[in-house]
Amino acid sequence: MLKRFFLNEHSIEAGCDEAGRGCLAGPVFAAAVILPKNYRNKLLNDSKKLTDKERYTLRPEIEANALAWAVGTVLPQEIDEINILKASFLGMHRALDQLNIVPELLLIDGNRFTPYKNITHHCIVKGDAKYMSIAAASILAKTYRDDFMKDMALKFPHYAWDKNMGYPTKAHREAIRQFGVTELHRLTFQLLPEQLKIKFE
């Protein structure tokens, strides 16, 4: 179960999380969510244990009940330019930029973060299993990214992104070896174990 619903009962808290850091292809998606203090949902106890169906069931429920929510993205070319860690932080910043309520406190999933404006932040390892707003953000980031990769799978069918979402599966790497890379691949990542010199098709 979640250890705590909120870090501070008197502050407007935004939970932040990202999806897609370990992928070989596709953007990083990040979300920021501000939930009302009386919000409770048993299914949000640990987002890592949720099924795909449960995540998609929860998404509209989170969006309907949140005081504010937003999703930010960072493109593969940006990831290659600034590195994946900075890209994750940038995605969260972009999500925060879109909130129609200014939070007073940020709860960040993970152990590092680039400060956002002058708002206090707390980094929380495995935060999506501890705080409801982070769990909600993780669901939005994950489902919106999955939707994007499923759409891109129609354009680039060889890579099975509708199944692997851009993660380094055997099938994904075999497709890279056979067909090369796309504009969605992160060229600074180790796309193949032997890191062959890959050329655009």
C-alpha cells in the first residue's frame, strides 16, 4: 500500500514521473499531476503492479478528478543532444509548464532532479509506490507514451513497437540489425550489443 497519500497536507503538491528512459526509440514522456487532498483510489497503491487494462481504466479517472494535470515530451534528437537524464527532467519541466495551477511543492520519482523555477522539490525513490500523485503521473506518462509508440508502429511496422514500446527486446534489436534505424531511434544509445555502425535507410 501507499505509505502516504501526500507529503504535506497543507501544500499544493504536484507529483511528477516519466516513462521511456530505457527505450532505444521514441520520446521520453513525463507527466505532472495535482490531486485534491481528499482523493483516494485503492488501485493506485503501486503502479508497477498494474496491468495495461488497469492503467487505461485509471487514466480518464485521474484526468477527471485531478485539479490539474499535463504531459510533456522530449524528442529522440533532444535526448541525443542533452542525454537521457537531463531529458527526463526536461520532460517533467515541460509538463509543469502546462499546469493551470502553480504547485507549491514537487514530488519527483527518482533520486535526482533539476530544480524547477523556485518551487521546492523532494526526490523520492520508487515514489510511484509511495505517493498517489506520483503514481497518477506515472500512469499518464506510461499510457500516453504507449499510445504514441503504437501509432508509430503503423508507420514503422518492422520494429514491433506496438508490443515492445521501443524497449530493447530481441525482436526490436533484430529489426534494427536488418532494417537500420529510423528518425525515432536514439543514436547515442547502444542500439545493438556489438554497437555496429548503423546507417539510415
